[in-house]
Amino acid sequence: MEKRRFLLTFGRNLDHSNIDYLVQSRLFKYRGRIQEDYFNPVLKRGAELILNYQIIDTNFNRVSMKYYLEDFHLTEAQKNGFMLSLQKLKGTHVWCDPKVQGHAFCEVNGIKYSFHVYQSLQGQEFRFPEYYNDSTADATIQSQLHKLPEEEQYLQFPADMNPEVQDEITIKWIKKLINMQ
């Protein structure tokens, strides 16, 4: 698993055309097939690591899930070069633990809200609204999320925080969205 790296880019109204250009020009020629064993990947000859890349745009109309299943077989220098170019673009770029990603669910007023969950290598948990699971939840998020400052359009807290406290914070955040004018 030490051969796998997971990079998350997130923000609102990201520059998808330039991100796509970087992925196409810097990563696609090193794309490999999905591994049979995610936790013990086999590297292509000359590669030092496998990069997985996820993009989360909090703009409901710009959802991007293009690359999350791709394995890019890179050297450390290629990974660093991609990151250097990526950092010039809008968004927050976080190295995450490839073993810790999933979903969180909360129910508010009988409506189920779901979130993508990632954990940074620095021990922070990130939760982003997940779309297309419940049309009522989607309508609330779509109409209200853009009203929040960009840094409040997702949740972030220490990964070692009590899960019940994390859920309480998440429910408060959802209620804040619902009650916004």
C-alpha cells in the first residue's frame, strides 16, 4: 500500500479544462489498468508509485468524477511535477490516505444526506456533499450550498474526533443549509 498515493483536489468552480489538460498531458500516458489487488498494486516497469486522483467541485453543476478509478504509474519526479503544475490552478490539493475513503450518511427531517469522506495524511477528515442519491437532498444542496463561503462548503475536522460528534457537526451543517434564506 505504500506504493499508492491519493491526491484530492477540491473547491468551487474549479478550472476543469486546465485540470483536464494537466491530467491528459502529464498523467494519461502512464495510465495502467485497475489493479486486481488495490492494497498490493503491481507497478509498471520504471514506476515508483501509483497515483489516484479525485476532483470534487462543490458546484452542483460541475461535478467531476473522471479520474477516480484511474491508476497512474509514475516516478516520484513525475508526481512532483504534476503537483507543482496543479498548485498553480484554483483549488485545494490534499494528499490523502488511500486506505481511508468512504461515505457518511445523516438524516435530517426524514431526508437522507450522503457525503464523500476522505482523510488527509495530516489526520484531517473531509466530508463533501454527495449528489444524486436523494432528489430532495440534492435540491437543498444545489440551491443553498453556493450561499456559503467556499471554505464552509465542506466539512473538515480531526479524524480522531468522536464519530458521534462528527455526525452532530454534520447535522448542524445540514440544518444551517436548510435554514438559509
